[in-house]
Amino acid sequence: MDKWDHRFIEMAHLVSSWSSCHNDCRAVGAVVVKDKRVMTTGYNGAPAGIKTCKEKGYCIRRKLGIPSGTRAEICYAVHAEQNAVVQAAKLGISIDQGTLYCTHQPCSICAKIIINAGIRRIVYEQGYPDEFSLELINEAGVLLEKYEKPAQ
């Protein structure tokens, strides 16, 4: 890991602060980079025009007792990684061969999208309970690196 990895992970943390998920949920941020340039960002939150969990005052997953890492389809939020890839598509920005920096390890749904978007490297800080995503990322040959904060 180098100073650029540190900078982009820090940026992912800043982006995560924009999350519109309920306060008792993960705030996740993602930054897609190519050649040390930020291409897109994403955070977890409701799709455009849909009330956020903060606005609703509850997380549907918590309300229904759905364990983390399961039943991703039952959630108002679009994941940070998905939003970063969608933003690239919407704006016509190529992220092929880029690096995705994320506060959390991607889930299996995000892993599939990341792979098809051509991302070649993922740097994440916190784990996520989805072993299948690790299998997909490994089989696709995408480099997955856990970020370790440098000693101060």
C-alpha cells in the first residue's frame, strides 16, 4: 500500500459520510480511480425519487430482522459500489482497468457488477460477511487487497 491508497481510502470514508441509510446501518463509500485520478464516487442510499431510510425513520432490514450479508434485494439502498459504477455509466466515463476503493468488502452482487465493469483491483478496509463475493472476485482475477492503516 502506498500514500495514494491511503488518500483514496480516506476519500471513500468522506464519501461514506453522505450515506442516506438509517443511523444504525453501515455507511459505505466507494471511489473509482484510474491513473491516480478520481473517476466516480458512490455511497449507499435510496435511488433517486425514493425516500431514504433516514426519511422513513427506519431500516427495513432491521425491522424484518434480516441478517447482514443476506437478502440484499430487501433494502431501499443502492450499494456504494453500484452507485459508483452507475454514475460512470450515466456520465459516459470509462472505469475499465480502474481501481475501486471502498470502506467495506463488496458483497456478491456488487462483485459481479465490479467484475463486468472491468475493475481490476479492489482496495477495502472492513470485511463483509459474504464469502461468495470472495470466490467471484478471485475467479475473475480481480486483485483484492485489505487496506491496513499505516502506523502513525
